[in-house]
Amino acid sequence: NEDLEKPSARSTAQQSSGGLTFDEEKAIAGNVLTVLIDEHDYLMQIPGTTDPVYRRSELARLVELAKRAKGDTNGIRVRILRRESARASAENQIKADLLHAGLTTDAIVMPRDFVP
């Protein structure tokens, strides 16, 4: 089951080297940044040992993280997941911002299926 958490004081206040919070480092540690769109909100996936945790994040911050993601063997750097409530305007905005930041369409994947 997915868990939505508010950013903790540790995740937002303490930063590691490179200006990233510990949660942000975890989010790109697997080389691909996973973002969940829920209505107009953007949430980054924080990988864990059990079910994934999603934390709200600003779009500009997600774009910065995407630029830092190394990418997998296929060159994918961002995976965009959507709930049924995801708004088309939010989907279009993140794709446009990622492309404007220099990512290619091949570096962005958005599965057709929705997540619960």
C-alpha cells in the first residue's frame, strides 16, 4: 500500500553534499526518478524496503532532480506514474518542463496504466 507522507524536518532541513536532501538522494539513487501525479500534485517516490513512499515536491525541484538522474540502461531518467485523478494539464506541464530542461522524449516514460 502506498504511503503519502508530509516531508519530515529531516528530509527538508538537512541536506547532504550537492544540495540534495536525503530523500532526494534516495529518489535518484536507482538512476531513474519516479514521479506520481495525483490531481495537480507532484509526488516523488522515495524507494524503501517495503511499499514505496511518495512525498509532495515542487515541479521545479523534480525537474532539477531529473537532470541529476543518471538514467537506466535504456536512457530513461524519469518515470511518470498517474492516478486516475491526475489532470492532463499537470501531465503536460511536467513533460514540457522536462523537455525545456534538456531531457529528451526518450528519457521520459509514462506508462499508460494508472496506479491505485
